[in-house]
Amino acid sequence: MIIKSISVKSNSGTKQLLQYLFKKEEKLVPDNKQKLLVIRKNIRTRSIEKWVKEFKQNEALRTHKRIDSVKAYHTILSFSNKDKEHITEKTLRSVAKEYMKFHGNNNLYIGTAHFDKDHIHLHLVSGGTKYLTGEANRLSRSQFHELKISIDGYLQKRHPELVNSLATRHGRSKATKEPVIDRRNGRTTQKESLQKSLILAFSKSRS
């Protein structure tokens, strides 16, 4: 599974993100064409405007305030299009629950899934601070890497039918057999893998 995290540094940005995520067009769950998937944790209300207010109120409790502090994190979990027929609402809620468990249950979470492209994407928005504590809600690169490994292991154990969504299957370069990942998330890109291979080849060359 490919997992990416994007920082949102304004309350207006959080609102725009939620408005985009919860547009109903082509984002309904595959096994219920009339239902929009909504995943909530520590969120009491049921509208975008009120969700934004809850995020803002929780952010106001931040212990160490900065102008450029992160107001929310947008995490995208992408499944392989080859597993599309095996993914149900139950599957998505299961994966989301495991993600929230590892990331920390003492956070604000609101999420949904998009089915408007070949790949199914699970979107989760979490607060910039932990729920009611004011403590920054940030994972280090090593912690984020551990989270990815944990989710991959969870898929192997609980959802073996999603074999194509495992990071070891659809996140590798055919040329290098190393992960093709985004540097922003602390993972090696295809270009960097190629550079390492070339440097190693040059170091062993005699001509």
C-alpha cells in the first residue's frame, strides 16, 4: 500500500480539503451506491462546517504556538487497482481503524474514500494537535516508516486477498527492485536508487 501524508497549515486549508473530500460525485461506496463513506474518531458533529470548528477548537489548545504550525494532516492510503473488486466498506473501515490505532487513538480523525479513479484511495484527516492535550500530533520519518510497515503487515494478516496492494508488490521499481517512494515521506525515490546503482558500478569499474 502506498501511503502519503500532506501538511495543512491553515484553517481555511482544512475547510477546503474537507469540502473536496466529501463531495458526493463519484465517491460513493462500491457496495452501496447511495451511501457516502464517513469515518470518524473523537469527532462529535456531522457537517463540514462543524468539523472545521472542532479542529479549530482543538488547535487552540496547542501548548507551543507557532505561526507556521500544522493545523491538520491529510493522509492518503492507496490500494492497487487490481484489488478493486475485493475492497468493500468493511475493508476500508478495517484499514482505517488500524491506521488510527498505530498513529494514535487520542487524535481527531475524519475520513472517507474516493472511487472516482482506477485506484481506490482512503483519505484520513487528523488534527495538528492531539485530542484535548495541546501536544503536537507529528510523526518523525522513522515513525512514519514504521507505520507503513505496520499497515503492510496488517494487510498480509487480515486481508490476504489484497495481495496486489502490498508495498512489496506494487511499490517497487522493475529496474532496481527497490521501493519507489516519495522523499517527503522519508523513502527512497527511483532516481536515487538509480544513482546509487551507478555509483556502485563506477566504483568497481576498471576502465
